[in-house]
Amino acid sequence: MPSYTGTSGNDTYVTTAPPLTGDSFDGGDGSDTFVAASGTTPISGLFYSLLNPTNLVNFEVLQFGGPQGLRHQINVTSVQAAQFNQIVGRDGDIDVLVVNVAMGVDFQLPTYTVSNFGSASEMMVIRAQGFSNNPTGSTLRAANDLALTQFLAGSF
């Protein structure tokens, strides 16, 4: 069960594999960057899930990592998404951030500072997850003034 705790300065944590249940990451004080980089799958691109860590806190910047030329998707929870104030892409590649929102939760995508997003196919997706027998719906709101394509999607 890996654990990472940053210092009082500006830290960068580069992952080489998606975290597992029980892993803990705390950026500490300062402006800290979490770089999501993992192995390659040439057919479908990179898929990176941050849904499993027990703890992912105090990171202000989420950065897409990994080799150039592949689609890269990072899945986060709405709580994790709310802590970031900056998203850094890989200019020229297809980078997709998927925010998973629990049923019954109202969520507003933050107006992130974004950099290195140069392709029209780069996007942010807000996805509500749930089942048809759950009567409590979610309210999803796109960010104002975010220079990326945004999708709102519900599932049943």
C-alpha cells in the first residue's frame, strides 16, 4: 500500500501506474502537481483511473503524462476534481478528463486554468453514475469560460 506525502514546497509526483485501493497521496503544502502517466496500449491509448486511492488530497495541478501520440483519459471523482485549479495537457494529443459524479450530487465543473490543450478533440466530460432504480438525480453544470469542449452525460 504505497503512501506519498509531499513537503512544504512545490512538489511533483509522477506515477508510473494507476493507484490501487488503499494507496494514499497527499501533496502537502505549496502548489503540488500530480502527473498521471502509465503504460501504453497502442490500440486504445492510455486509460488512467484515480477512482481507487483511499486518499488523494492537496494537489493543485493535474497533468497528463505518458508518451505522445496516444489518446489519454484520466478518470477522477467530483471531490478530486474540485481540488485542482489547473489542468495541464499534452499539446497536440487527445487528452480527456472524465469527472465521475455520484447520483444525487450537484456538481459544477471548476473553471480550471488549462495549458497545453491545443486540439479541438481534447475535452472534459462530467458523468453522473447511477442506476434506474435510484430516484435521486444529479445536477451537472459545465464550467464558465473554459476553453475546452465539455460534455455532460448521465447513465442509468
